[in-house]
Amino acid sequence: MNKKAISLISGGLDSAVATKLIIDQGIEVVGLYFTSIFASKRDRLRGHRALETARELGIEIISKDKGDDYIEIIKNPRYGYGKNMNPCIDCRIYMLELTRGMMPELGASFVVTGEVLGQRPMSQRRNAIELIEKRSGLKGLIVRPLSAKLFPPTIPEQEGILDRESLLGHAGRGRHVQYELVEKYKLKEFELPGGGCLLTDPIFSMKLKDLMATDPEYTTRDIELLTIGRHFRVAPSAKLVVARSERENDQLGAFAGGPYISLEPVNFRGPRGVLKAANPDEGTFLTSARILARYGKDVPPHPAIAVNDGAGRDFSFEMQEIDSDALLIQQEA
């Protein structure tokens, strides 16, 4: 066993101070940051922060994307979901398996994480941590500097690569120990604690459940679309997305073409919409157009919607009241 490790760097507080504790023992560390299509705005900020954290710590960092196989895990996680669509235990196993696969190439002997016993309700319980370690194929090779003394000695500790007395025995949700280490090491490049994964967001999770239930051949583009606009189930196999701002209007413009049909107001001011449907009938277009008009301004009695479905036509209709809230994908059926 050599004195080189891979440390999972999230850009947050815990992984920053955990990595510093290992560096201070003379270990060569390579940082590893996982990117994901399910990253929230805060998580994407953390991605930038992870690079800054690595720079401050003086280590190399590698970014690795959670691939399409991760989406398959989300569909049917072996160890279930958390409160929403977050398969935290399966996700952790997945990341650590990928990390284990990188160890020979990087010449690393063990893995470092910022995990703290009891900090997270699903993946950081003792039995969950032990299960994750076993299933990832890294038994005895995952060092958790912040809680190390609460677990049996790891192989690096047993072999004298690491000094166990220099590691900590912290547990729980409090972070006073981490902030003391921040002061000690004068660290500045880290994100404050807080949720970031979209799979823990209840509204996003409802949209994802709807997508999985109605479109078995969905793509990563469909998942990206879940983060934009208001979503309406206008027919069993048809969904309308309506922009909420100028920025979202521009974002929806990128979805025109292919399986996505762009809808835009012609004779009134209003948002852009994107309809995904296989061979939509006139009723589907009518419902979609009326929803779009509901969010418009100065809407005339006979509004017109430009339909970009390859044919390039306008769709005119008589405006009527519609209970669009009943079609909004925002709550459990």
C-alpha cells in the first residue's frame, strides 16, 4: 500500500476539511468530483467551488460524469428512495464503484470521503455506511477523517500509512468541529452546507415520476427539460412546458425540433411553450394553446399560436376558460 489516495471533493465544507486532514499526514491526494444531470444550480456552483477547493489545497482534481447507467439506477434503486426520488445509498455505491475503478490508473491505494456518522438520515447511518462500503468493493479502504475513530481502523491505519490519533471522532449534524478546522487551516474555498441534488426536491421528483410513468423512452434532454418552466399533462402521452421568464423563453427555444413542438403567441404577448407528444390531435393542440394564452397579456378573443412542428403553421382558436391547474404536474396523483 502506498501513500496516495483519491478524495471525493464535493465543493462543500466536509470534504474540504477531511481532505486537508489527510494531506497533513503526507499523503498525495487526487481530488474527484462527480457531475450529474440532476445537479441543482447550487450543485453546479459547488462544481466550480470544487475546483477552487482543490486549487487551495494544492491538489489535482478530476471531474467525472455520472453516466446513463446512473439513470437506470434511479429507475429502480436496489435500496430504495429517500423522502423523494433520491436513491442515496445506491448513488453512493455507484460513485464509490467508479472511484474504485479509477484507483489502479491513478496509483491510489485508498479513498477519502467527507462523510460524518449520523449527519445524513439515509446514507450516513452506521449500517448504511457499512453496507455501502461492502457493496462498493472497498471494505477497509474508505477513510472518513472526520468520524474515523467511531469506526474500526481502516487498512491504511493498520499498516501505518495513516496516524489514527490525528483523525477525528465527530458525529451528528453539528459542524462546529469542521468550522474549527476551517479557522485552523485558514480555508476559504468551500460552499456552505445545504441540499443540492434535484432528486431531493419534491417538485422535481414529481415531474420525474410523471416522466418515467408516461415516457419509457425518455432521454437526458427530457430530464433537462424538467428544470424549466411549468409542466402540464395535457393528454396521457402529451406534455406541455410553459416558460415563466424571458430566460426560460430562451431556454425553451433550444428544444424546438425533433420530438419537441414549439408553440409561440402570434397576436398577443405571452410565453413560449414546448409540447412533447407523438402525433398530437387537434384537442391536444387546443388545450395547449389555451394554457399558453392563460399566461399571456392583452389576449384577444381569438388568439393565434404559431406551431413549429415541421409544417410551420398558425393555430387559431376561440379563447375559453380552462382549469390548467388541474393539469399542472405538481402533486401526487
